[in-house]
Amino acid sequence: MLRGETITNEVNEIYTKSVNQADVAATPLSQYNALSKGFLKVQEILDANNGDDHNFEQLLRLKLLMHKAKIEGYINEAKKAEFKGNTKKAIDQYQEALFYIENDDVDDSLQSDLINQVKERLAALSD
């Protein structure tokens, strides 16, 4: 029982530290990297201790935050390119975002609004 508490506390500390680092990160890539480090540490702990189900939730949360940071990175780069008048690069970044969203392990029905937004921007830029 004490071992389980210790593991849970360690996982919670890693999760909190990773999220806090991501919150103060200057770019989506920096956010992703901070979350990714935490994800890998939690994964190592769970693997070494036969994966406590309670701690698995923190792993899923980190994965979702990483996913969000990755998509935001593509979209931010696309918006920046649009702002600078670089339509080709904007289209490329929106396509990267769309590819990532449609090929991740998250059900597309849960991301339909985001998919539609990206497709709308692509359509507007392609005209």
C-alpha cells in the first residue's frame, strides 16, 4: 500500500512539474517538449511498477496536452505565415495540422470542430 502511494505521489509530482513548465513555455514546441519529458518519466515509472491504473490517468492527461500543443504549434505557424502574407507556408502548416489531427489516435468525431476550422482556412487560402 505504501509503495502504491509513493508511486502515485511521484507520478503526481512529475505531472504537476510538466504542466507548470508547459504553462510558462514561450512556444507550443516548448510546451510539447516539457509535457513529453513528463510523459516519458511517468511511462517509465508505470512500466517499472506494472502500470498502476490510478496513475494511468495522469499519463492520458499528459498525452492529451501534448496533442493539443502539437496542433497549436501547426496552427500558430500557419497564422503567422498568413499574417506575413506567405500563403504557401500557411497552407502547408494547415495541411500538417490536418494530417496530424486525422491520423492521431483521437476519435475524429471528438475533433470535428477543429477539423472543420482547419479545412475552412485551407479552402479560404486556396481560392
